[in-house]
Amino acid sequence: MFAKRQSALAAAAGSPPASRGPKLDPKAILAVLKKPPVAVGAAGLLLLLAAALFLTVLGDPRAGTPSARVALKREAPVAAPAPSGLEAFSMGGFAAWQGLSDPALMQSGAAGGDALITLPDGATVAGGSAIAAPIVPAQPLVAAPIAGLSQPGPNGPLPVIATDGRVPAQAYARPFQPNGRPRVALIVGGLGLNAVTTRAAIERLPPEVTLSFVPYAEGLQGWIDLARRQGHEVMIEIPMEPTGYPNNDPGPYTLLANATPDDVNAKMTWLLGRATGYFGVTNYLGDRFVTSDTGMSAFLGTLRQRGLAFLDDGMARRRPGAWARASADTIVDETQTPAAIIGRLNALEAAAKTRGAALGTGFAYPVTVEAAARWAAGLEARGVQLAPASAMTQRPGR
């Protein structure tokens, strides 16, 4: 049975299937193709088919042309050189704040979207570029120069000890009377190159806050006079060689670690002759210079001979000298946010309560000025006396 079924299937498989469609008539097809529209379409179709066949058979038509292969390597972007210290202090570095000269903006509150920090006494600090702390009433100091405390120099008046024993470190300092409470002092530096932030620091920080000015500032004497009229004692910043110099350059007349005493004295003559009315100086950078025994001896000797104080930001704590000395306990704005600055200021206040006195220093960032002004306004209520930085100095050996 299986053999018969297999033979039947084989026989059927070998036979062509019966035609079920209509038969094609060659004459009819030829008649259709002779019509003009159909003939044109057919010719186009044949041309396309011929082109496709040509590419299929012969491949890339440009395969026979000469070619070359080059390996391309994308160069890494060149990093911009680090700005010098002078450039960091320049107007360009404060570009974001140049629009703050509008009095309405200066009086405005926190910028939208900025963090708002509430202090224990209810004051708030906003992290914007606008400085909204109120203007503080002036408490004028004696106008500079004070007779007998300067002499003509090659580039301007130089401070000297008066014949009657008066010294600039005392005569130009803000008077201070301790009240028995813990004392805290603050220096705000980098002033004189940006008009908006300089004026804000002068007018909105309490007069007990000491202000430090860049020696390269145009109209430096005018800024110092304005600060003293408001009640602030002032200092001059001395550029000193840092690690990475000259790529990290504090600017012209930088005191170098390998300088001779004559070099140091010559540069100090230019720097100290830029203005008058300051009670002392502070360092700008200088972690390399302060390690130089020769350079520091010449520098501190000049200050001692001229009756000036030296207050450093903490890096020269172990270097005695000058007419009077002090070192900061902390830099309050290494991180420029309201929360970080207020945290450092609160820590400074706590240190004063623990040790009896503490000195901090900061830069005139808008957020620093705003935070310091708000923080200082509540110190008295918290049992702390705000003192000028000169009140933290001590005479060597005393």
C-alpha cells in the first residue's frame, strides 16, 4: 500500500501544474508597448534597470581612483593660563558685579533663587551679588595725614615715627575701649579696584571692621580718606611671592623669597608711598616669601623702623617683628557661600568666647560683605564686642 501511494505522489510531482490563468498574447502586448506614453515609461524603466545592473556588477564607480587613509587625532583643548594675582584683583575679575552701581539695585533684597540664611537673631543673608545690608552711620576718624607721621619719599609720603614718639600704628588705628566682653575682629581686604564693592564695604560694614586696600588701586588715597571718614581704620596689602610664582603672580613690586634686603627695601618704599593714613600692612599671598629669613627680616625691620603693624592672614604666625604684630585665626570666606561664611563667622565668635579674643580675615566678595554686615549687627546682643583689628596687635616682647 505504501509503495502504491509513493508511486502516485512521484507521478503527480513530475507533472506541471495545470494552468488556471489567462494565456498571454504576444501580439496584444506588442500593441500596448507601441503606444507613445507607454513606450517612454518603458524606456525610462529600462534605463534605471541598466544603471542598477552596472553598479551591481562593477561596484563603486570611484573604486579605481587613487585614495589615501589618514589617522586623525583630536587635540585636547589648551587650558587658559591661570590669572596673575593682579589680574585676579582687576576689574575684569569683578565683571559679574559691575552692574551693581544702580542705587535701586544696591538697596534691593535677595536675588531670586539665591539661598537665604537666617541668623540666630533673625537677620537673613542672601547669596546674591547685590549687597542689601543697610548703610551704617559714619563715625569719622582723624583725617590723614597727621602732622609729624610722614616724610616725603620718591613716590609719595612715607610713614615715620614722630619726633615726640607717636607712631602710625597707634595714631591711625581706630580708638577702642574694651568693655570686658569677649572681643572679635574682622579684616576685609581686596579693596580699591572695584568701585561698587569697595564703596559697599566702606558704607555697609560696621566702622569697627578693618579694611585692607590693594596698593595698585587708582585713586587709592581717595578710598582711604573715604574709609576713614566712615570710621574704618585701614591697611595696605603687600604682595608677596607665593608657590607657583611667576605663573601665580601677585603683581608688580612683589616681595620675592630670594631678594636681598636692598631689593625688599626698594619695593617697600614704592608700596608704602602709595598713600597715607594706614596703621599697618597685611600680606597678599606669600607662602614662599614668609619662609625666607633674609626677606622677612628686611620686611619686618622696615615696618618696625616706620612704626607700622603687620597683621597676616595666619601663614606668618611664627614670624615676630614689625612695630606690632597679630595673626588671623581663620579666613572666613574660603568657600564663597552664605552658609559657609556664616559658619566660619560663627566659629570665630565661638573662639572669641572661649579664648577671650579672635581675629578673622576675608575678601571683599559681595557675599562676604553682606554676611559680615548681618552677622556683626547682632554681636552685641550675643555678648561679644566687635573690635578693630589693631586692638588685637601686640608689641614684640610684651
